[in-house]
Amino acid sequence: MDMNIRSLWLLPFLFLMILALHGPIFAEVMFVDLTLVPPSAQINRLDTSFSVTVGTATVTDTDSTDVTGNVLSEVEVFFDPSHQPNVVTAVTFNGGRIDMTDLSYRLSFSFLGNIFADGTGIAATVFTPSPPGTVVGNSLELSEHVVVLNEGAVSAYGTGIIGTQFDPMSADFSQEPIEATMEGQGQIEVILDHVQNERAYYRVVVALPLSIDHVAYEDPELGITVRLGLSGTLQAEGWFSRCVAALCADLTGDGCVDAEDVRVLSDQWLAVGDPGDCPLTAELTGGECYVDLFDLAVFADSWLVGCPL
């Protein structure tokens, strides 16, 4: 009698497993730390501009910056029975840190003066304000994601009649971040690299073309507008792995995926651990170290594997 009572609380998990067994209900969500690849002429070397308009006169100077760092992401993927990534359905960017090399600008308004500006310690991050972001084919809609300049500063000083209007002027991004929406289409690709022992290893490549024109300062009374421009392509790569052996779901190690394993799964249900050293044996889908419906779907695919008939 006591055994039957203790077993009743396993029924919700068994019911969910029955649902999962009827088809691939869930995409798997993979947590991927994307590292920016080394800068080159085409990628991770951005063109920047600093533009000042006074009245009807506009002067612009440009400089380039190399970017390094990482972007944290969640990638939703359906896999086929041969472990190939079949469809990427969504991507969410959750931060990270992108560092930019320092910038320098000189704007000359001829005899009316000069403006000198420097950008130092600038860092940015990429976010998805309303996750998840849409992926169709290998294309992601950049308007669903934003770049936020949230560290560093731009300072300016000047000479002459116009230049002294900027003497001094500074923008501290840690105090007043600049948020800019991206435009156009990015690309994401998930590639099966190899299968080793019980795990499949995948490489993720993301390319984010940037074209940003942001009004950083405006004084309508003086007729002054300052704009910052940023263009180029961010490219980052990362890895994840997933269990592909049926007995990955054998949580008790007895060679059979059965009710005893359901008991372990239920004990760890919705538990959260350290992704760097995950202690949760029921975390079967990726690197997030969180036991949820995605792990249950993988578990259901292995139900009764290894068990005697």
C-alpha cells in the first residue's frame, strides 16, 4: 500500500512521457557561448563615423575598430534521427561582452574651428528584447535584436567658434547606454561536427551584419546634432554537445530506462545547477544545467530501452 501511494506522485511524469512519445513535440534549446572570431578585413573590424552638424554644415570623420569578446545565446533546434540539425527555429541573445579598440576623430570646420573626439574603453552587448528571435531557414531577423553600448565613453573638445561649443563634451555609456536596433538579415548555421562515445558535438556559426546610425546628441536651439555610425559584420562561433545514446536516460545505471529512472528525473525536476560543472544527471539536452520538458522529451525517446521484454 505504501509503495502504491509513493508511486502516485510519479503519474504526472508518466503522463507527460506518454505525450512526448507521440512525436517530436519540442525543439531542443541549446545554450551556446559564441566567441567572436579574430578580426579581419571583412569580419569583426567595424567602420565607425563621428558626424557633427552645425546649422546646415555637416562634417564627418571615420575610424575603424577591431572587436573581440563573446555573445551568449539560446538556440532552438530540431534534430533528425541521425542527429543532424534539421531545423533551427529561433535564437535568443542574452548578453556577453564585445570590446572595441579605441577610436579617434578630427573634424575641421575650416576657419570656424576644429572638433577632436576620442572613444575609449567602449564595450557593447547584444540582447533580444522580446525573445525568442525568429529564424527562417538560416536567416534571422535583426530588427528583433539590439546592440547596447554600455561601457566606455566618447569625449570631445574643440577650438574656434564652433569647436568651443564642444569644449568639453562627453558621453559615458555606463551611465547613459546607447541602444540601437539592427536592420536586415543575419545568418545562423548549426553543423554536426562529430559523434564521440555517447555525445554528438555541434558547431554554431552566427553572422550579424551591422548598420547603425544613432543620434548621440542634439541641441535644436543651437542647431547642433552629433551622430555615431557603426557598420560591418560580427561573426562568432561556439559549440554545444548533446547525448545521443539511448541509455543516456538510464539515470540509475542499471542498464534499463524504467520507472526507477523516472523517480530520479522527478527528484531533479526543475532543478538548476552550475553549467560549468553540472551535477544533474537528468539534464540531457544541453549546457544550461536545468531539468525541464526538453529533458523529459529526450527521456521519453529512451523509455524502456535496455529493459527485458
